Amino acid sequence: MSSTMLSTVTRATRMQSSRSSRAAFSTVRTLRQQPIYQPPTPQPEPDNPHRAFYKSFGRPIAKVFFMALFTYQVLHYTWMRLESMEEKEEKSAELQGLEGQLRELTNTKTTGEKKA
């Protein structure tokens, strides 16, 4: 009995040792043992001082620029509108003056002809 027991124990140890040696040299791995692919991480680039400046102050600079542009456009439009109104008043005043001169000339001619 002890010899049969001894032979089964030796067989079991031989099988375990052969299994472990096969697993050690085997190229087939289970899914849990396969390493997961990790892409190489890129080297971090050194910070560019110009990029850092505009990254932190770009929005405020753009806001000030666009507000100044908007203010300029509003003032320019207002100026042009006022100037056109002024020119229109000047031309209408000149036109009324010329019409008055024309009336005077036509009145003097008609009154002068009637007198003669």
C-alpha cells in the first residue's frame, strides 16, 4: 500500500513539475496573463513663454481689442451721420438762398417790364 501510495504521489509531483515547466516555456498565454498594450507617452514639451502669455491673457486682450473696434465704429458712424445732416442743412440753406435770389430777379424783371 505504501508503494502504491508512493507511486501515486510521485506521479502527481511529476505531472505538476512537467506542467509548470511547460507553462514556463509556453508561448501561449491566457488572456489574463497577456500584457495590455500601452502606447508610449510623449515627452512633455517645454512651455513656450509666448504661448503661456497668450494662453492666460489672450481673451482679455481680444475683448479689449473688439470693444475698441466696436467703439470706433459707433463713433465713426455717428460722426458721418452728423456730418451728412450738417451738409444737408447747408445745401438746403444755400438752395433757399438761391431760390430767394431767383424770385427777386424774376420779380424785378416782371415789375420792370410792367413799368415800362
